[in-house]
Amino acid sequence: MNAPDRYERFVVPEGTKKVSYERDTKIINAATFTIEREDHTIGNILRMQLHGDENVLFAGYKLPHPLQYKILVRIHTTSQSSPMQAYNQAINDLDKELDHLKCAFEVEVEKHSRDF
């Protein structure tokens, strides 16, 4: 069959950056981030986190092709911020949220495991 090996969906090839950045030459404060080996899960979470930033005018993502394992995240910000700052802030905020969720989950698991 012509389908690629499954591991190619997750393993970033040697010499390839996980995230690359390309500034838009036509629109001020706009850029596209290419995130390798990710899909709708990360794209949608990141997009929604970016929408919560008051300096972000537009945030969207797309998968260029079903057999290309990458997403393109487009960010357009106000003059008070840059796309790189908005991206980094969104990633840091998501990291904190996921740490909080993990801790809350572990507390509940520990609480229920003592009951049994």
C-alpha cells in the first residue's frame, strides 16, 4: 500500500525543526507558524487560546494535506504585540493550564484509590 508508516505521523525527522516561523510580507504584525507532526488537536487548542488574547486580531490554523503531518497556524496581532509574543504567551498559558489539570487529576485519583 502507498500509505506512509504510522510512526511518520509523530516522529519529527532529523534536521527538521518542530516549529518554524515565517513573517507575512504584506500584512504588518502577521505571521505563519508551521508546527510539524501535529494535527487538529493542537491546532484547535492553540487557536482557541490565541482568541483569548486581546492583542490577537486573527488566529486560525489549517492542515495543508491529510498526508502532510503538519499544521499552519496564522496569527495577526495589534501593534502592541507581535505574533511571536502571542504564540509564546499562548503556549505558556496552555502549559500552566495542563499542569493544573494534571495536578487536579492526580489528587482525585489518589483520593479515590484510598477509598478502595
